[in-house]
Amino acid sequence: MTIKRRDFLKKAGAGTGLAALGACGGGEGTAEAVDGEVSGPRVEWRLATSYPPSVDILYGATDRLAEHVSAATGGNFTIRVYAPGEIVGALQVMDSVMQGTTQCGFSPGYYYRGKHPALAFDTTVPFGFDPRQQVSWLTRGGGLDLINSIYADFGIISFPMGNTAGQMGGWFREPVGGLSDLAGLRMRIPGIGGEIMSRLGVTVQVLGAPEIYPALERGAIDATEWVGPHDDEKLGFHQIAKHYYYPGWWEPGSTASLMISREAWDELPTAYQEIIKTTCGDILSWTLAGYDEANPAALQRLTRDEGVMLHEFSSEIMEAAWRESNAYLEEQAAADPVFRTVFESFSAFRNQAFPYSAGNEGAYARFTFPKIEVG
């Protein structure tokens, strides 16, 4: 499907907004509240997720959605969750929604840059926003309006429903000191981060979660990134690669989206739509809190009990990544007006948010955080 650039710019200029996008529609059935529950028509949806059950917080987000929607409607609106491989693979979730195989899916937008490169902003871009800034840009800074103007051309409406907190820089079989150590390295890394790593000499692969460990185990890849200590420990990467790097400059505040077929969405009663919107917001906070609680303890276990060696990326790698990341974004913006529109919104928001955080929160972090030693 081809993006209609004129239509995009028209839609973006209209400022559809998160609330406005949810308010339209309200299909054939009606619903009303009875004893704290919404009574309405029987609706059954299927949801494909990119995350296996072992990734309990992100997979748990979809279980939480299904449970809340059912409870709020007295069991009249049900969503059945399918793990990767049960209907489609981890990287085909958006396709399943476009084709009507499922009514909705839970996945990061940057998996689908091949459909349009600006979908990366739905998730994160290198040296982009931290978790709070990402959510703020999407929901208050106009970012979601622009992202949904792109999804609309694929028959989809999306809502942010997960945030993984600041991610780590990944697992490496051998230490990487400078740029020369990246040359020829085979690494699993998706999104624009993968593009930048490729420019730094890395041979990039994009794999879904269930495929990563086997590829690392058999030596098909030399390194991988996923999310952070909690998920990475569960997926067992430390059993093969002992060098764990930070920061995850390519995913500083990664979000995942609930992608919904626009046709299925428009058929819902308005009350059901409101339940989904409210629940997505709840789960967005729930996932972020989950990672902020679970990651520190997991990192302690990995370094204390599993022989994992923690490293900071060298300034040489960080500076090169910064240069290439900005160059890539500028190139894409020059080549595509849709990308440029999203990038300009992102840049304007970042130009305000970063200096503020560097001054106020940065000063607090630089003074306070080092005062506490790992016990």
C-alpha cells in the first residue's frame, strides 16, 4: 500500500488528536453502563502480539487489556491473545491487522519501517526521547496525530500501550572497545538503530524474540539487543554472551502500540472505544512501572551471580553513532515529506525537552544517583 502524501499532510494539519481519534466511529451497536459495567453487544476480537509469554511484562500487557475489557463490559467484549507463531510471526503483527486476520495487534511500530520509515517514531529513534518524553510527545505534543495519519493509509488506528523504560545496549560475545571492533560484527538490532549500526560496520539482522537465543547459541549472530535486564535474563542471553553494554542509545524510551483495524474500531460502540482508550493509558503506565521495578534487581543478579561484565560504550562509538543518527534522520527528512513532517515535530519537542531535563533533572541525577552504592 502506498502512502498518500497529500492526504497525510491534510490529515496531520487537521490535528485529529488522541481523544478525537477515539471519539469518532461508534458503530452499529449501542452500550450503556449498568451497575458499573457497560452493557452492550457481543464482540469477539483476536489480538496478535510480537512478544512471547516469557517476556512477561509486555505479554502481560495484552492479558491485562483482555481482562479489563471483558470485566468492564460484563464479558460482552472479549479479546483472545495469540503469541508469536500462533497466527503470525513476531514481525508480521501489523500485516495481520491490515489483512483482517486479527482485529488488533500489539507491536512496536519500528518493526514496519519498510511500510513507511516514519513509523519508527511510533516506537523510538536513536538519541530520542526518554520514556516520559516519548509519551508526552505522542499524547500531548502532537506525535500520535502524525503517526496515526500514517497508519490510516494502512487501515489502522493505534494507541501507545507499552513502554520498556530506557533500554540497554545489548549482549556481545567479545568486548567492543572502539569502532574497529564493530566491523563485521553480526548483530540482531531492529529499527533505525539497526540502520546506524550498519553504517558503523555491523552486519545487522532483524529477528523476533523467539528467534534470538537460537541464533546466538548456534553462532549465527555475535551480539544482540532486546530490552533490558528483566527481559534479557528471562531470554537467557547471558548464558552465551557475557559482555553487557549500556546505554541503549538507539532505544532510550521505547513504546509499543495497540494497532487496531480501523474497520473493526468503527464498528465498536463509543463506550467500548472509550474502554480501550482508558485501558491503553493504564497499561502504558503499568508496563513502565513494571520495568522500573524489575530491571535493577535483575541487573544485580546478572552481574553478581552470572558472571556478566557490565561495560559503557566508548565515547568513540557514542560520538560516531550520534553523527550517523542525525545524518540519517536529516537524509530521510530531505527525501520524504511525510518523514519530514514527523521529524520536525519530534525535533521541536526535543529542542525544548532536552535542555530542561539536562538542567533540572540532570543536575539531580548527577549529584544523587552516584551516592548510592550497589549492595
